[in-house]
Amino acid sequence: MNIQNETNEDLNYFPYKTYSSYLKDKYGVKVYKLPINLPITCPNRDGTVSEGGCIFCGAEGAAFENLSNIIPVADQLKQNMDYIKKRYKAEKFIAYFQSFTNTYMDFDIFKKYIKESIIEDIVEISISTRPDCINDKILKYLFDIKREYNVNITIELGLQTINHKTLKLINRGHTLAEFIDSVIRIKKYGFEICTHLILNLPWDDMDDVIENAKILSALSIDFVKLHSLYIVKDTQLAKLYQENSINMMSKDDYINRLIRFLRYLKSDIVVERLLGRAPKENTIFVNWNTSWWKIKDEIVEKMIETKVKQGDLCDYLNGKAIKKFY
């Protein structure tokens, strides 16, 4: 299950804006995301812009724990909904089109899937896609859906890094320009935007990490989902790792990068996730053999101990350099 749940939020001082508290404030009840798995692909897999997909992505995409993609959309949602209602007492849900590129398909089929996801207790639809697979036709349709069915829409954009050289090395098949274009277009329709980033890509340094935060802040992105890079078996990344062509940074270095990122990120941007998650049996490296929630707690504790928080270094917008003259 793709369960979005943060802990330790009852502290008087919490160092970043969490997704679970945002959802509770927005909807007034406990809300969970329910993943939807579709039989689709990506344009950097099928030869449209490249082949093989991102070097870190396995055959399942991000769908390690999803239901089969041959199960109808409404049935996937109802099965997950029944489980989450019983176990976590959730009352409302987000239909999350998660794996691969969920706007990269025949337009009539896309419309069919979207309508199938609008069932009782679904208050929001979240669509994960690539920046180069967003266009006005799709956005106009989603705008009409939002208005007709009174359901909120969030677009999740996989960026991973602002470094154009790294984007090429990981075979993303798009650049920062397409990301900026998609953000501008999405905002015209009033949808919220979540951006996915990987902060420990071997080819990025701390300057890239900080610039990630600055770009997202300057564009007023609504949510960010951070992933710690894990290595899935039988991928191009796994081959590089096994050949000692790349090195994975230490857990402490990742924590330092992540905290630095949060400090440069605008304080009103909601942080959906701090780490990637994948089952050990599918990977040769994941989260330094440590539970994701333990690392998350380390991050929170370190931020509290050092008295830093999200946005405390976000002093670079709105002509900051010349403010002394005004």
C-alpha cells in the first residue's frame, strides 16, 4: 500500500510541513492515497524519446506493492479502500495514478480511466506523469472533470534533478525546460503540483541539491516528494553499481543533503516524503539497510537538535539582492 503517514507531528516544534497534516487540515478527516496500476509505459521506454527507461527504474516502475494492472480501476480502489478503512480508520481517499507515465496513452483511454476512478469517498485524483507528457488538451479535460464532479486534481511531475547533465545520464529523455513549461501550463488551470526529486544521484553535488530547492520555490510548487536512490536488480544502474562505476553516498551525507534542501525550500511547500521505499528482495541497495522511518526520525531529530527548519535559508526570492536600497 502507498500509505502516506508521518509521525511525531504532535511536537511543539516540527521542522517541515508534512503531507498528512496538510490533508487533515484540508479535508477535516484522515485521508490516504490509494495507488492505481495501469498497463502503460513511458516514452523513454518505447523508443519515442529513448529506450530502456530511466536507468534506476525496474520493469514494475514504482509499483512494487500495487495490485495487478489487469484489475479494473474502480476495483483496485475498492479493494485498497476496504483494507485501509479497516486498518487505519481513514474516511476519504485520493485516487493515485502512480506507475509509469499516466498521461502517455490514447486520450480516450485516459478519459475512461479517470472517470472510472471517481467513486464514493474519493476526494482527489493524483496523476503521476512526466513533464514532456503534459499538454493543454489533457489539462482542459481534467479541468472539466474537476468542475463537473467536484473532485480535486493534483499533477505529480517526475523531475529527479535540475542538473541537465545528470538528466541525460539517467536517461530521462527530457530537460528542465519541459518541466518549467509543464508547471506554467498546469498552473493556468489551477491544479496543484507535486515534484519528485532524488537527492543522492551520484552525479549531483550539494549545489545541485540547493538549486533543486530554489527552482521549486521560485515556481511555487505545492508539494515535493523526495526519494533516496535505491538500486533495483537487473537495471542499468545496478550494472554501474556492480562494476564500481558509481558510489552510493553514506546515510549521514544523504541526511545532510536533505536537511540542506529543506532549509532552502519555501516553508509553505508541503513535503510528501523524505525517502524512497522498495522491498529488499527486489534491490541490491536500499536505504543503507535501515528502515525508512528510522532515517526519517533521525532527520527530524537532527533538525530539532540543531534548531533548523524548512525555509530558514529561503531568502533569495523577490529581488533579495537589492532590498537594501528600498
